[in-house]
Amino acid sequence: MKKNFNMRDWIDTLDRAGELIRLKKPVDPHTEMGALLYQARDKSLFFEEVKGFPGWRALGQAPANMNQVALAFNTKPEGVVREFCTRAKHLKKIVCVKDGPVREVIRSEGDVDVTELPAHIAGERDGGRFITSGLVICRDPDTGLKNMAFHRMQIKGPRKLGILMVPRHSYLIYQKYEARNEPMPVSIMIGHHPMYYFAAAYSGPFELDELELAGALLQEEVEVVKCETNDLEIPAHAEICLEGVIPPHEREEEGPFSEFQDYYVAGAGMNPIIKIDRMMMRKDAIYKEIQNGSEVEGCTYHKVPMAAGIYDRLKTVGGYADLVNVLILPGILGTVIQLKQRFKGEAKNLLLGALSTQYLHPKVVIAVDEDVDIFNPTEILWAMTTRVNPKEDIFVIDGTRIHPMDPTGLEVVKPGSPMGWSRIGSKMGIDATKPPLSDPEGRKIFERIRPFNLDKIKREDYL
């Protein structure tokens, strides 16, 4: 079995499956690349030449959709969430090695220039070029626990980035460094197998090491190398690594940036900066582009681990729930839970559970039965219009904390503040299930129409 899966293996996998388009002509990352990535909902794009950045190649929209995610997990789209949960139970060791491809080129001090990276401009109103594929690794100064997470980083100069940190693990760790008036060392990984990105987007307990989770998803131990300027480690087979510090109590204008819900909700604000001290990369490093907006690659990395986290949490609601699947809807602020409801009220319990998991994103949650294809939006709407009694089956909870990038809520704490960014709003549950198994007579009324031999009859046999 092959070891050390990396971004190049993923490129080969996409290529063999006919899922990769190679663009031969030069593409401008400022004015052309964003449009090409935003349009590419069906295939991944490999940029053979990036205009203005000689020698660089780039990969984007990889994965572009759930079919490609299923390819990465070697399953079907409907099996991705369960496969994620199964693999995540078997965390893998992190093995420190002396050397690796990411250390083939090392630049320090005056040789470091992050403006040379071919990061693209994702949207017209973006405040500049952002590193969207950087996974930030830091260490808790009290416990020694590491964290790896997604953060958008605005390129501000040769050795300076701006960073937005919502009040989650990375920001809580940064607050500890600020309380000590010390800079927080960080290492930033750019470009690797998508399992690293799924792991970084997963919201688990504070003590979870996302690199161990990445290993679990890859089903192999993760090889890391020591960083040059701090006590952190970086995956040895990454494409690029940046090392630096986030100084305490320093804030600069950062943003705006086109975010996952297709809005500029996180406008320009006073946010921390990163001072870059070192850059390591492969000799022929391939840059990883991630386009943001609704239903593009940036969303894919968040929807899958979020669905898996909610699925795992809901399985134990009421002691046990016969949960079939979980799907995150476009915009990432809505969720569909699919179940076999045993008792009346069970679906509502799961709706409440889904609205109060480790994720702030779910604002609208819809419960449906196992006979509804949750990957078909028409089926979800059908269930809502034929199985919902609005008076009994819809509830709204007001005054709840919601995701800070949800534009419908009231912003109660501004970005960059000591407490972190926060909004308050309402949440809604919709029970679009038929009567439960404990009510067979009521359930029979909602039995769907089914022609004879539906699974056997094929039109092409009659041509």
C-alpha cells in the first residue's frame, strides 16, 4: 500500500478518473482565475501557467463537488459521511522524520517574499490577494496541544499577512499568548491531499490533533518535519510551508473577502497580522488555490466534516437514533437530517440536537425520512410541502448565538475584539417526516407511489 499520500497523488487520482482539466494557456490570477474556478463546478482545474508568476503551476476546485469527495474516500456520495466517521475513530500516529520534500527549498529573512506566491483574487470586492489554502498550525502554551485550522490570510507585503480568526481554538490559543504579551509561533501549510483540509475543518474537542485525524482519514501515519524557527512540525510531503509569528496586540485593516455564503459579510476590520520569517517548499512546488463562494471548493471542505460531526453527535440523542445521513445545504447555514423515526417527537429531538452541536453554522435544520433523496433538492422541497403541517412541525428559537458570518443576525461583538467576533439571531427546525414506525396506520397514508418493476425496467431495452 502506498504511503505518504499528497497533493500530487490526488492530482493523479483526478486525472485517471477524467475529473481534471489542464489549462495550457496563461491565466491571470488577478482577473481571470477566480472566474474559471467559480464556473468549474463539474471538474478540477490544473493551471499549467500562471500569468505574472513564472515557473508556477496551480491546482483548484479539487474537490469541486461531492462526486469528487466520494472519489477521495473511495465510496459513493451518500456514503461519504459514514465513511468519514468510521475512519475518524482510528487516529494515526504522527512520525517525525529528518527530511522531506517540503524542505527542498528553504528561504529565510531577506529571501522570503510571500507576494511571489500565485494566490488569486476570488471576488471583485476582495481587499487584495488572499492565501485561502493555508492551514495554520499553532501550539497551546499551557498544555502543549497543537491545533490546525483554516484561516484566510491577506497578503500585505513580502513578509506580512493579515489573518481573520473567529473565536474558536486558534483564537483561544492566541489569547493566551496575548495575555503573556508574547507572539504566537505559527506554521502555515499550503497544498496537500484534501484529507488534511477536511481534518482542519473538523470541529472536534480541543485535545484533538487534526494531523492525527488527517492520518485517520488517509488511513496512514503522518510524516512531519521540524520547522526551522519554532518548535512546531509541518507535514513532510506538503507543497509549501510558511513560518512566522502573530504578534500580541497588533491589529491592522484586513479584508474584505468573499466568504462561503456568497457574501462579503466579514468586511474590512481590525485583525491580527502574521510576520513571516521562513519559507520552505518543494523545488517544483504546485500552488493550491481555493475559490470561495457558495458550492465551490471552499464550501466542500467545510460541509463534509460538519455533516460528519453532526451525524456523530445525533446518533446518541435520546440514547439512540436510527440516523441515515446528514447533508449540509448550500450556504452552509442549513442542514438536512435523514432518519428512520421510531417514535413521535424523535425527529424534533434530533432537530434540536442539530441546532446545538459544536458548529454555529446550522440555522435552519430539516428532518426527512429515509425515502427522501437528500442529494436531490426537489425531493427535500417535496417533503417540506407534502409532510409538513406548519403549525405543528415548524419551530423557531430566538436569541441564540449564530455563526458570525451569518448576515441575518445582529453583530454584538466586532471582528478583532478581545472577545472575538459574535452575532445573535434565531434558529428554525422543520419536521418534514411522516408519522413514525410506532404509528403504522398514520405512516401508511404517506407511502409513496411506486410503479411495477421500477428498479428493473430500463428504457434503453425498449429502443
